Amino acid sequence: PEYVALYTERQQKVLSVKPGITDIASIEFADESELLAGQKDPVKYYIDEIMPKKLAMNLTYIDRTGIGYDLKILFQTLLKVFR
């Protein structure tokens, strides 16, 4: 709730979609804990840097939703897992 309270009106649109097993943000930020560990203020870094990027990726998904895009995400997830 504390992070959702920071969402813009547009970003709140991500709350209308049921979460899935994977997404572009999960792939791109698979090393999120490492990124945060290297920061002087991890919470501020998350709010200022990571959260807006993840929300933008999720909004892109909402705008581009479709089986083709879903298959692309699944393929990218498999590549990430098996590297």
C-alpha cells in the first residue's frame, strides 16, 4: 500500500490486470536485490528509479496485450532462466 499510494493516475492502471507468472519487469529486474543492495538508500532508489521503470513496462504490456506478446515474454523468461 505504501508504494501504490505513490502511483500516478496512469500507473494505477496496472492494478486492473491480474498478475501472471512472468512479465518484462521480472525479466529486466531479475537482479533487483543486487541493485538495491548497492545503494546508499535502497528505498529511495526503488521509488525513484526502479518502480517507475517497472510500472512503465507493465503499462506497455497492458497497451500491447495479446498472445504474440505473451509468447515473446515467455520465451524471454525461458532464456533468462536457462542462462
